Amino acid sequence: MAEEQKGSKKYDDIIELPHHVSTRHPQMSLHDRAAQFSPFAALTGHDAAIRETARLTEQRHAPGEDYAELLDQKLQQLRHSLGEAPKITVRYFEPDAHKAGGSYITVSGRLKKIDEQRRLLVLEGQTEIPVDQITGLDLNPEGL
């Protein structure tokens, strides 16, 4: 206890003095002062690379011959009813732009056109679906 009192009395002569403000150097903003103590990122982009590696993708499962024939029949039906803007639900595979695999996406809407040259189904709202990636196609689904 004697050492605690000795330690507390050590700075008694300066403890009440006003805080020094330099006249030569401008005072640093609180933001800049805080930045001095922020963690240093030695490897810029390392966290993003780890997140990208951890992101999961699915492998595309090729539909069988029977499905290709069924899909062709459904596309023929759509061609004949195109003027009516038929309601459809399409499930298709979208390849990932950055790594192997991709994801399955399901969209519903009214068919605007079939682009034969680019092999696309175009829904209202300009959603373009590659015919070669379609894994499921329902005509006139309920709820639209």
C-alpha cells in the first residue's frame, strides 16, 4: 500500500496542468487518430479470395434423352401460343462466372419471344434464358 501511495504522488505536480496544444502542428482529427490503431491488412484482397473459395456452386446434371424430347415438344407448344404471351415457369442452370459449376434458378413469367438464332427464351422484363440450360419447363403454371 505504501508503494501505491508513492506511485500516486509521483505525478501530483503535473496532474492538474492544462493539456498542451501545439502552435506549430495542426491537431489531428479523431478519424485520423483512430486510423492509427486500426488493424493492418497485410494481404489486400485475401479475405475476398477466401470468401470466393468458400462459396459453393452446384454441378450441372445433364438431362436424359427422354427429357430432351419432352422439352422439344413443350417448345413447339410455346411457338404456337407465342401471340398469347403464355405463362411459364422455367428451371435452368446458370454457370458461375468465376469458378466451376453454377446454380439452378427458377423463374416464372410471361413469354415475350423465342429467339431462335441465339437459342433463348425471353420473358417479359427482359429475362433471357438459354434453351440449352433449361432443366424444367412448366406451361401455364398456377399463381401467375
